[in-house]
Amino acid sequence: MWERIVRRTLLTLSIFLSAFLGYLLFVNADSTPSTQPASSGSIERADAKISEFIFTQTKGDVVEWQVQAKQARLFEREKKARLTGVDITFYGEKGTELTLSGEEGVLDIATKNLELANQTEPLVVETKSGYTIYTNHLAWKDETKEIRTDDNVRIVGHGIEVTGRGLLGRMAAQEFEILGDVHVDLVPVS
């Protein structure tokens, strides 16, 4: 029963997004291209601005991941959406596997690659297995289904704290590897 509801919701969302993209193509078909590229902070140069943005990546009838943002600025020429107030959920065979929350991000609409960053507090990544990962920047590469950062990383859970530099997460294998300067400490379980 709930699968039908999810499918119908995804179908409705797909139809809405298709209609919106068709509208954008129709409206911009006769317009002269801008000579200046859109800068990351310019709302005025965005082709569209959307509040409560949702983007869902599916494979067949299966939802692989979903991005929700408080606001998205779409840049048609660059095929990018600049996001603020971002939540990303990755799904596995048994439901939610990984959630990420960040201040800002960029979605490459053509490749489905994502970048997520925080300026003040670290990004928070929560795994279904009970670990929490903290870092300032993460990049998702959809083709390989991997998340990666070269920044400092801290992983906490199940009585251990692991710190280091760089992270590679392989979603299919549900593995996370700290790439360098690894330190492991035992911490009291709360």
C-alpha cells in the first residue's frame, strides 16, 4: 500500500518537475544568452529560485537518494542548482541508510553529483549503523556512488572516536575509510 503512495508521489513530483523544466525552456527559448556567468552568490542572475526544493534520484521504481533544501537557485546554462538549508537522504535495500545536513550545497543536474559544505559548524552525517561523521565538506559522485572529502573528519559511535584527514565512503559496500593521519580513541558510551 505505502509503495503505491510513494510511487504516485514520485510520479506527481516528476510530472511537476518536467512541466517546470518545460516552462523554463519555453520562456528562455527566445532570450539572448547572458555574456557573464552566474556567480555563486547572485540570486538576481539565477534562472529560477525555488523555495522548499526537493530532488529525487531513482533507478527504476527504487529511490536511491533525495535532496531537500529550503531554497534552490537554478542556473540553466551551468546545469547547477545552488542550495541552502540542505538535507540529503541516501536509501539502501532496507530503507534509510545515511542522512546528511548542511548549510549550503551544489547539485549538478547533468551528472547528479553533489557538494555539501558548512562554513561554521561541521556537517553531520548519520549512518543507520549508529555512527556519526563530522566534517566541513563532502562531495557525492553519483556514477561511482561514493562520498569523499579531503578535509578533517571525526567519526563517533559505539564507544570509539576516529579522527583523521580525508574520507571515502562507498555506499554500495557501506564502508567508510579515513584516508590519512588516523587516530582512534575509546570513549565512554553514553
